[in-house]
Amino acid sequence: MTNITLQSTPGSSGYLDLYPERKMSFFKNPYILGLTAVAGIGGMLFGYDTGVISGALLYIKDDFEEVRQSNFLQETIVSMALAGAIIGAAAGGWINDAYGRKKATLTADVIFCLGAIGMAAAPDPYVLILGRFLVGLGVGVASVTAPVYIAEASPSEIRGSLVSTNVLMITAGQFLSYLINFAFTQVNGTWRWMLGVSAVPAAVQFILILFLPESPRWLFMKNRNNEAVDVISKIYDFGRLEDEVDFLTTQERQKMKNIKLGDVFKSKEIRLAFLVGAGLQAFQQFTGINTVMYYSPTIVQMAGFHSNEMALLLSLIVAALNASGTTLGIYLIDHAGRKKLALFSLTGVLASLIILSVAFLNQSSGHGLYGWLAVAGLALYIAFFSPGMGPVPWTVNSEIYPEEYRGICGGMSATVCWVSNLIVSQSFLSVAEALGTGATFMIFAGITVCAFLFVFLYVPETKGLTFDEVELIWKERAWGKNHDTRNLLAQGQNQ
């Protein structure tokens, strides 16, 4: 890709070189951190739901014989939340664009609470599956909303770190789920408490989000400029405020148009952006992350550790590594950059999957060493995945689409994520039974090689760029280096 000259717009590297005193640091503004933390509770719900079912499933099988006797029912209990998330993510893009990020979050919380209560009270596996579906709907809407809400309120120089904080909340939710799973192992109603307690953070977010503003970019897009300026004034100091307001006012006036699904595929540059965003989400899942997170205790038991308590304890360690790695990713994503971080992450994931494959292929030898090698492979997998391929796809998807396409493309991309997640989660136990666990992990390793090539060849570096500057990347890729990307951008905005 050729180099292009970028204007010194607010938040761009050129602008901040001219006014270094206006650069925002991660901890400089408590208001942004508070907004990020509250929005990130949606990520926590996402993570909690991902992790909690892995432990709860061990005890659901004890209570319901038909579940114990059927891999299909086990996979359905796990993956029905993903079916709900597919619908929630698809609808979430429309809800975000039509009603705003704040109302979308409130909607997700209500649906999630209903699902959590339904699961806790389920008299049979089929009501439990319905509750899982409702929880999935809420998670799907939240998975679209939280990254976009955070990104649109973030200065570009720390946008990656702040959006990655949402991914940290996902991993924190996963760790919390394993912790709660372990805590409830000796309590009557084990899995009912594990699944029902997730209604608490959803209710907390519902209350807190009532006191937060709408996204300033969405307000500008809806011509509610006074409200938008009021929000922006809480984010930037006086020296940068006027420039940001002028920039956003001009930008959003140029983009006032109704976007339909078909419009995404009519525009070559938006089509390219969506293929990259959706490709990252698909590869995040097909490299096996939620096989590890949903079935971690089951995998540990496959490796020879048959006690439920031991399986949960070892999985808790894996979840702690996940949260720790994501914390590292928050620092690296705005320093090393999105692309380098993803490539490094995938390299380690490939090595870890090979270790897991070797461990399970040799497990029949009866040597206990291979059981511990499998646990080590799980730990290494999470240690490499969590700083890179955990946050990078969500961060990139929150920043590669123009404002008027961000809701619909973000929703479509998240839908790809959940469909991919559903395919992997619904098929893992059956494929492992048919081919063997070692061969299944080797398949994931082959997909990881494809993911590495995809990132290397197609994913641009967006570190530190404004949303406007990212648009120029797609204009150049769509129309070639011999075209004037600035004129093309102006033409696109005036259509």
C-alpha cells in the first residue's frame, strides 16, 4: 500500500505533533474511564456467559440423565446462547443506528435478566435451552453496542486501549464465571446459582447506563448537536474542544444519509472493510478460542483429570491467564499496533495447538505426563491468544467503518462472529468423538495458518488513526494508488 498524506485533523498523529499538550493519556480523564467501565459490563456479561456454562454443564449432566446420555443435548445447551447471539447481533446493528447506543444497552440488559432468571428456574433441559437463547439475544446486542459506544467516545490516540478494556471485561467475566463455578460446587442447586447470578451485573449496568450520555457521534448524526457538544466537553479540555466540535460537525453533516443492508455491498471500499472485519471475527472463532472457553473443564477431564472440582480449578487458572493476557493487550494494542499484535498472537496459538494435538494423540499411552502437557497447552494457548486475537478483531471492527455504516457493519460482523462460534461449539464434541481430540486440535492449527496469512495480507494497521484517516485507507485500496483519495472521499461524502 502506498503512503498518503493525511490532514492534521483532531486526534491524528499530525494534529497531536502540532499540539502535543492536547494528547490524551489512558488515565487522564476519569469520565472516559467510567463510561468505558459501565459500557464494558456488557463485555463482562458476554464473558460470564461464555465461561459459566463450561462448569455448569458438569452438574447439569448430573441432574438430567437425558443430557448426560446425549452429546447433542450438551452441545445444544452450550450453543443455543450462540443462536440467540446471532439474532441479537444482527438486530443490534439496526437498534444502534435507529435508537442509539444507550437504548441498545438497556434492551440487552432486560433480555439478559429474563434469560438468567429463566435458566435458574428451569425444570427441564428444554426450558434451560430457552433461557440460554434469551441470554444469547442480550449478549448479541451487547457485543455490537459496547465496542462502538466506547470507540465513539474515545480520543483516537487511546481508542485501541479503551476498546480493548471491553475485551478485558469479557475475560474478567470469564474468570469470574470460573470463580463462581468453583465457589458453588458444594452448594445445593449448583448450576442454578451459577447461571442465575449473571442477572446481577445486567441489572447493575441497566441502572448505571441511565446516568450516562448517548454517543456524541450518534447525536451528531441525528442532528442533536447541543447534546453532542455537552458530551464532548466532558471528554476534551478547552484547548482541543473547539477543534473536535468543528471537525465532527463538518464530518457528520456530510454523512447524513440512510444506510440499508444492500448499500454495504454496493460500495467497493465498504465491501473491502467489511470483508476484513468479518474475516477477523471468523478467524477468531475458527482458531478454537471458545472451544477452550466453553469446554475447558471437559477438555481437562479428557486429559485424565476426572474430578469436577479439579477440572474447575485447573480451568480457573486458564481463565486467570486469559484476563492477565488481555491486560497486557490493552497496553500493546496502541503501542505495537493491531496487525503486529495479531500476527504474534497467531504464531503462539499455532504452537500451542500443536502441543495440545500431540498431548491428546499420545494420551492412549497411559503416561500421565501427556495429561499435564495438555493442561500446559491450554495455558499457553490462552497466554498467546488473549493479548492479540482476543482484542484485535473487536478493536479493528469498531474503527474501520465510516460513521453511517458503523452500526450495520458492526452488527453484520458480530453476526459472523456468533455464527462461527456456533459452528465450532456445536460441533466440537462430535468431531472430537469421531476423529479424536488430537486430530481436532490439529484442524484448528491448520486454520490458524490461514488466519496468519489473512492478517498479513489484508488487515491494515489502524493504530492512532482517526476514523476519517481509516476511510482513506479503504479509498486507496478500492481505487488504486493512482487516484486522488482525498477527492474520492469528498465525492463519496457528497453523494
